[in-house]
Amino acid sequence: MLIREQVYWLFMETHDPAAVLDLSSVGCQVPLAEIYRTTDLTDFSG
């Protein structure tokens, strides 16, 4: 997940399905569960 912090971008990795993508520069918060609700997140690592 990339988050803009003033003049730079911050990369954050999460495995928490309850995490929220905070787009404060546009006044929006998006739950990751909403983004991936129709995506098969099966682990393909073998």
C-alpha cells in the first residue's frame, strides 16, 4: 500500500483484512476488504 506523507510516498505492507487505505489528501478512507471483496486471495506460494 502506498501512502502519501506530505512530499514523499510511504510503502506499507499489510496482511490485515481490516486495514484501511487512508487517502487523507482527498478526504477518503477505503477499507481494503472493500477493494478485495470479489478477489480470490488464495495463497499461490506453493
